[in-house]
Amino acid sequence: MALFAALYGLVVYLFFLVTFTYAIGFIGNLPLLPKTIDSGAAAPLVETLVVNVALLGLFAVQHSVMARRGFKRWWTRVIPESIERSTFVLAATVVLALLLWQWRPIAEPVLWSVNDPVGRFVLQSVFWLGWGVLLVSTFLLNHFELFGLRQVWANLRGQALPEPAFHTPLFYRYVRHPLYLGFVLSFWATPHMTAGHLLFAVACTGYILIGIWFEERDLIAQFGQRYRVYREQVGMLVPKIGARRAKEPTQS
């Protein structure tokens, strides 16, 4: 059973890796991809809005429900605790893949289109900077635990995972949620902002802000006063001007 769980966790991680890599190109409108946020078959506007909003809503609900501590306590009565995180990652990746597959582009109107080479370079640099900040942030937390591999590996070796520790490495000394900041930068930094891309960016940013509210409730329940003090010292997505750098050892 432990070996099956380890293989399950590995396959889920690889599935996530391929899907998420495609998602980066999808959002960035990278050439050679069969479909991106602004390309693909067009559909009537009403159908497009209904489908796109439903896809974004499904993604938000899946994340919000399965990420809550109460759901995890119930869910681990049904499945082994060692594969709880991998199952969350699998569900999230399936919903993301569905969104990438069924997304309908909305090419008009165009809110801005930057043709100046310097301006395009700056925006594209911010786009890649966002993904870089996000990737580094996953490793500052624990990349392999975040995506379920540490749990199944520990289970295979018959080891118990240590209790979560409160820490603020690198980016976390300046903003509480650099991982989410990376997403926001990448969603908005585009030289060609169509209505469809705007819908995606607004909806995802709104979900991130709502998700942070729920996540911080869980972090306060878990770490108590230590997290409250940290929240007062450090900005959510933007560094607080004049604030002291956090010394207290977080999760995302």
C-alpha cells in the first residue's frame, strides 16, 4: 500500500508539472501552443461568458473547499492521510486542465496593446519574474511537501512528518504571500490585454484575495499570536513602507 501511495504521488506530481507548464504558456500566449488564453475557437459571447465564469468558479470552489482544515480532517477519514495532499493536487490539476481545454477566448475589446519594444520587454520580464517568484516561494516553503511527494515518501519509509514550523525565509520577510504575488504579477503583466485575459486576471486575483482571508484564518488558528504579530509587521502582497523586516520564523 505504501508503494502504491508513492507511485500515486509521483504520477500526480508529473501530471501537475506538465499541466502547470502548459498553463504558463497558455496565460503568456506563447507561440506554438495549440491553444492559449487569446487563441482558439470563438463562441457566442453569452456562451463564452457562462462557460468561462463556470470554469473559474469551479476552480475557486475546489481550491477553497479542499484546502480548508475542516475538510482535510473529514477527508482523511475516507482516504489515507499520506495521499491527502496528492489527492488535492490531482483534483486541482484536473480542474486546471479542464479550464485550459474549455476556455473560450474573448478577443475584443482590447484594453491595451503595447507595441513599443521596450514596453513589451518590461511587461514580459515582469510576467516571467512573477513565475520565478512563485517557483522560488514553493521551495522556500517546501516544494515537495506542497505537492504531496514528501508525504508519500515519508509513508514509504515508515517515518512521521514533523509538525509544521512557523518560519519566514527570504521573500516571506517582506510579504506574507509571495507565492500569490507571483501569480498576480504573471496574470496582469501582458503587452496585449484582451477582454478575455482581463476576465481571467480579475477573477483569479479576486479569488486569491478571498483565499488569503481564509488561509490566514487557518494560520492564526494554527500558530496563534505568532502569526498575528507577523501579520502586523509584514504586508500581504506589497511590502509595508517603513516596517521592520520580519524576524520571527510561514506558510504561504
